[in-house]
Amino acid sequence: SSGINAEYGNCDYTFGEAYLLLSCIGQCQSSESKCPLTRAVRYDNCSGQYSNRVYTLTNNDYLTFVTPSRGQYHNNYFLCKNNGCVSYQKVCDLVDDCGDGSDEEM
């Protein structure tokens, strides 16, 4: 169980991708629940990671990258404060995957 109480918007026991979705679309009632996706991933972030990256322009504004997987391109990366990256599924999952704790700040 993901712990989602969608009827009341209670995200206190919601983690990972479910928390990302609900907090970023404003469905969590708690004023302490905030969307952690506030930093854009740019072309030079995630240094040494994702050697198969393909560069692309986002919103005619900045260069970012996507990575191919099973015939599709993905950009589901969270930018850690230390400029490393982890996948969205590792954000807010109660494990410090970034190494600096930034993926667990809510």
C-alpha cells in the first residue's frame, strides 16, 4: 500500500513517486508538503552519469538531456543539491540516495 488517502489529501504516509505526483499537482493538504522538483536538470548536470544521454532543448529555454530505454526517451531525473541525479522513484522514499539528503527533503 502506498499510504495515499486521496479522499482527504493526506500525504503524511505517502512516499516515492506517489508523493512526487500528489505534492507537485497540489493534492496534499499539509502546508509542509511541497513539490521537491524545483531544480531543472540541465545538460551539464549529473556529471559522469547516463553516458547514453541525448541532448534536447526544453521550452526553447535551456539545454537538457533524455536517455533512451526500450525504444522511448526518458527524463525522469531528480537533481540533487550535490549535482548528482537519481530517478524520481528514489525521491522521498526514506533513503538518502543522493548522498546529501536532498532527495528526502519535504
